[in-house]
Amino acid sequence: MVRKRYKRPYRAKRKKPFFKKRSFWMSLAFLAILGGSGWFLCFSPVFEVKMVSVSGDGELKNSECQKLLEDLAEKKIGLMSSKSIFLFDLDKANKEILEKFPQIQNISIQRKFPGEIYASLQERKPAAVFDWRGQKFFNIDETGVIFEEAGGPDDFFIISRNNESEDVKLGSRLFDTSFLVKILRLKTDIESKLPVRVARGLVVTDERVNFKTTEGWEIFVNPQKDMDWQFAKLEAVVNEESFTEKRTDLEYIDLRFTRVYLKSRQADGGHDTGGDVFLNPATPQAPAEDAKEPEEKAVEAGTEQ
């Protein structure tokens, strides 16, 4: 007798509702914790910026920087505002302060938990005064940056540029740092080592700067060449016994070439009276590139005004 086999009817397994799944509640709990933590960090008064401190050793009013930092500390998140220390953008604050206050050279901004922003300022120091077309004076630092308007030349070295036509903008760099350093260093060497006082400097081109002395005569130098060698030539000229008589009627000394050219105000036809300078044995010899330079005519040195 053959047995009959019966197949159990197939029953579709009912799916669990998603809200009954363990993974759903674990995900929901994770999101709740994450959202709660985010809210706590963004809106809790515990991490709210309650104090902004600014320190600096210059003349800039720290209250102005403090007000800007306080404004930057407040953020809008949708319809809500937050002053969370975690949302404070250090890079943006640094950039905006340097743009608004060009007299600041460096700034360091830090978060001090739980609720303080601290900024330390280093202000620019004037190294010279820039004369803009004889109408305005501006302080410039040793890096060549113009950073504030000056009431006048005061006791600083005055420097100007030839044929200045464009307006100047605070915070812009007027001179290359190395270029300005050479000029200021030579001015210091002249006044500290020679009986000569420099009143101002005129930047004619990158290869020519005119120093005007308090006596009225000028010194022409080329900052692109060896400045120590040019100073050595000036020192040799000034220390000559005959220079005492020459300086009373002197118009300029040109140190840019191998030979030194001196021009008297009463020179016939406005020509230079150029001659070789007799250097002391201790004075360094001319650099190779200077020695090979073709000698220029004396009259050419006097017509680049």
C-alpha cells in the first residue's frame, strides 16, 4: 500500500514593522545622542563665549579689536543664534582683523575653554615715513608695508618715490623688504660712521636711490649692487682732506659706478668733475662685477634727475 505524502502549505513570513526592529531603535538612539550633543555644544550656556580678551603693546585701541571679535563670535543657525566657542572661526577672525587693522603685523587668537577667546597682537613699528607727493605722510615698517597715516615726518627718515601718481592703500607693500632694509642700513651706516646727516631718500628706480643730506647735497646709490662697496667709496671720499672744501659747494656724489663722480654746483656747463677715489689699504677692493662695468661718462651721471 502506497502512503500518500502531504506537503505543508507555504506560509509567507510576516515582516516585522521597522519600528519594532532593534536596529531602528539603536539608530534612533544614536541620532538622538548625536543631536543632543550637537545642541549642547552649540547652544548650551556652558560653552558660550562670555569673555573676549585682547592684549598688545602698541597704540591700537584693544577695544576696537575686542568689539570685532565679539561680533564674529555670534553665529546664526537657522532662526537661532549661537555664541558657542566651538563655532568660532579662528582663521576668519585672523584674516578680518589683519584686513581691518593694517597696523597689526601679527595676531594670535586662541580658544580658552569653556568660554573665552584670547587674542595677542603685535603691532607694526614705523621704520620710516613715506612722503606721498608732498601732501600726505604715512608710516611704513621695516618690511615696506604702509600701515597708518602720520601727522608729519617727526624724527623718522623720510622716503618718497619718483613720479608718484597712484593713491596708496593702507596695508599694501610699497617696497620690497630686502630693498628697504638696504636703504635703511646704508642710511644708518652713513650717520653712525661719517660726519654726514641724511634728511630724506628718493627712490628714482629699483637701481637708483638719492639720499639728500641736511647740507643740501645728494648721494646716488644703486641698491642692486654691493652696498658695502658703495659705502666704502663714500667713506674714502668723505675722509679725504680736500672734501671739507668741496662739500660747501657740492651738488652730489654718485657711487653707482666704478669711479666716483662729484658734481659742484658751480661746475662749468653743469658737467661733473669725476675722478678715481684713492682708497685706504684697509678698504676692500671693488667686487668683480663692479670692476668690469664700463665707465659711464660724467655728464650721464648728472642728467638722470
